[in-house]
Amino acid sequence: MSKMFVDVRRCIGCHACSVACKTEHSVPLGEFRTRVRWLPEPGDGRMTFLPLFAETCDLGVNRAQHGLAPACVTACPTKALELVDEAPAESRPLERKGDTRDGVVYRGHARWQEDAMNAGVALSPEDPDPIYEQW
Ligand code: SF4
């Protein structure tokens, strides 16, 4: 079964994947199948990014029927996303279930990023992700 492979070190947080997904699937305003969390690294505050995929994500099954990669993969300017048959070496699912759908594996992310999402770092308590308010 295909998996979405996310090379976190390549992600620049541009949200092109989120926009492509919304366009491809006509996802209504305020709903998302793909989101990208911006997470400041503890200490130096360097921004890091973690793409997440909702349970409603079908890994681009319709496009696959036409020999095309998922819209998010095609849109990503840094090739941080790839649809693969086998999980690449050193990749693993997120440890916290529920943050992203099954069948997504990550490489290069840190546990603190998952913990930061849990603690709401960079996100206000009222709005889990203000940047998405406008979409
Ligand atoms: S399009 Fe690629 S680089 Fe941009 S946020 Fe998505 S995964 Fe990251």
C-alpha cells in the first residue's frame, strides 16, 4: 500500500501543498486535508515545519488512476513530499496518533515538534492555527 513520505528537513513551510490539495478536491473554506504546522525550535527560535494529513486525505487516488502524483507532491517546490511503496530508511510515523492520518511516514523530524503541537507552541489557545483562518 502506498505511503506518503515527508522529508521534514526539506520542508520550507510554504503551504503550497495545502493550497494544491484544497484546489484539487474543492475543499470548503475552513476545512483542510493537508496542514503545515510552523513550530519554533526551543532555544534559538528557528522555525521548523511539519506537514500533516487529515483522515480525509486519500493520497491522491484519483490522480494515480491517470498516472499522476498527488497534487500536494506535484506542488511542493522542494520535493519534501513523495508517494512511495515502502517507507524509506530512517522514516517513521508520528508517535502521537491523530495528528496525521495512517500511511504517512516522516524523516528528519524531532519528538519536540510533536510535543510542541501538543502544548500549542506558536498557536493561540483560541485558534489552533491562525494562518488558516483566511482559507
Ligand atoms: S509544499 Fe512542500 S515545502 Fe511547502 S509546506 Fe508543503 S511540504 Fe513543505
